[in-house]
Amino acid sequence: MISGEIERHSTSNVRFGSLRRGLETLACMPARGKEEMASPHYSGCTAGGVDSDQLLVEANDSTRTLILNRPKQLNALSSTMIKELLRCFIAYQKDDGVKLLIMKGKGRAFCAGGDAAVGSQAVLDVGWKWGADFFGNQYFLNYIIATSIKPQVSLLTGIVMGGGAGISLHGRFRVVTDKTVFAMPETALGLFPDVGASYFLSRLPGFYGYHISPFLIQFKHM
């Protein structure tokens, strides 16, 4: 099903097809973190399993709950976390035993976006390719979520910013609370509102998107 969605985009068939095959290979790789498998929060991603405690997975019958687990960093997306989310989402598309996905964050934030501090340092230490790989994986994750055949419910309690919006708003269902704080702060860092924000911001009622995109504005109690 992912293949059909990707191949309908004729301008990038080869590039996305190759990336899809590579990521599906990644999803089938054996897990390395045996200690995580002993955790009560760990259920595996059906194909491969979770290799890092930055992402916890709980299983309840046909439901899988993905828990972003970097509370001290407000669950900011790391390269490891993005790769593990990709591994799980790709595996679940093939698993008939998984009917529903729930995503939430541990602590007072759902997700504060990409980890800009780690990312900027990694680019200085490793080079521009690190950034290209990071954003390539992040944007492909957004695509997989947006075209997923499995319904995703995102529990947006606390801070939801930038990349955190990308891994949630493209899903089928979003649940906000009186503690939700939403913002797209990318422009303050010299970046355009990415992660597909031009799609969902332009569809917000009351022209909210026009205010969020060019300025650093937070919306509370959405």
C-alpha cells in the first residue's frame, strides 16, 4: 500500500521507491537492544523491534501506543527517535494484527520539534550530510504518517511545536486538551515552516495559519 501511494507521485518515483525499499529493509533488521525487550513498556514493532529507549511501545490487543520518551528534552525529535518511528510505522502497515496507533509524549510535552541544539552541533562535527539525512528521514516519516492506512490518534497534551506537529497533525485524529500549547517557531531560527505545515496551516479556520507561519506565536487551549 505504501508503494502504491509513493509511485503515484510520478516526479519522484525512483527516489522515493529506493528510499522506501531501504527503509523496509531497515524495518526487518533484527533488534540490537535486548535489554529494552525486557522492559514492561516494550512490545516491539512486529518487524525488527525498538532499538532505543527514546521510543517506548505498548501493545494492547490490536492497538500500539508509541510513547516519545525524552521528557528532559521536551521529547524533541532526535535522529534515533525518527528512525525508530519510521521502523514502527512501516512495520505496522504490513501487520494485519495492528488496527490502531496511538502516539503520545512522556512528561509535560508531546513534542517540542526537532532537536535543534544537537542537530546544529552534529552538522558542525560531521558535516552537512548529517542534516540532509536527518531532514530526509523526518520528511519521509511525515509522508508515511499522512498516507498510512492505519488510523493514528495523537494525544497532544502540553507542548506541540514544529516537528511535533509533523508527526501528529498528518495523522487521522488529533486530541487537544486545555494544556495544549501549539507553535511553529521555525521562522525564528531562519527556517520556513516545514514538516508539511504549509498544508495544514492553510486549512486552519480563522486564518490562524497566516499568523502562526511568519511569526513566533503560541496558541494555547486550542
